[in-house]
Amino acid sequence: MCGIVGYAGNNNGIEPVIEGLSRLEYRGYDSAGIAFQTSAGLRVVKKEGKLENLKGLLQSETNLFSSLVIGHTRWATHGAVNDTNAHPHENETFAIVHNGIIENASKLKEEIAKSNYQFKSETDSEVFLAYLTLE
Ligand code: GLU
């Protein structure tokens, strides 16, 4: 299984979201990531493997602050276990996370292939982002 944790409030949500993801570790996962809003725009930090790997990336940065944060632990169903396929997936405006399976993803990908959308990941989840991008 896998998990999603979100924070929207007045304080820094990064730590609470990481803490929330750590409470979901027992469910099993193969990668973890967070997306958060900053004054400079949307940021995504994600990493294959244990949450410790993601924490390591975040520790190298000081003064990270965001009051709008979403976190994800992935259990791969579509696509390899790697940094690129880890969630969140983002475009210039949105970051998305998804647990579960989009059953008709391959059919939807055929439809999206008629547009100029370039998939970055192998996940079924990115189909959702593709439609948001093409809106
Ligand atoms: N199907 C998605 C993927 O393979 C989400 C898997 C999950 O539930 O974490 O990325």
C-alpha cells in the first residue's frame, strides 16, 4: 500500500507532512516525495527508496517553509521504481499525487498521444496531470 498526507494552514507544513508520511511507512512503499508552494513557485522533491532518502535531500536545504504541502509514498503499479516515477508529478501549475490504479490509463494515453503532451514518467497517474495540462 501507500499513502498521502497533506497540510494547508498558517504554519510550516513540511515537517508535519514528513512526520505523517513516516507514520504511514508500515503500509509499505518504494519511494516518497513532497510538493509544496513557495514564494518562488511550486517545488517538488522526491526520491526512490526509504523516507530517509527524501529527508536527506531536504536536510541539505535550510529555511524551507511552506504552508501548503502534499506528500506521497508510492507502491509502484505502473512503471519502474525510480526517482522519475515517484510522486508528486508536476507541471507549471499543478502537482498531483495518486494512490491506486487508473484502470483505463493505456487507452487514455493513446488519446493524449494525439496532443503535444510529453509524458515524463511511466505512471498511470500522470494521465491525470496530462489532462490538467491540456485543459
Ligand atoms: N499507480 C500509481 C503508480 O504506479 C500509484 C501507485 C500507488 O498507489 O502508490 O505510480
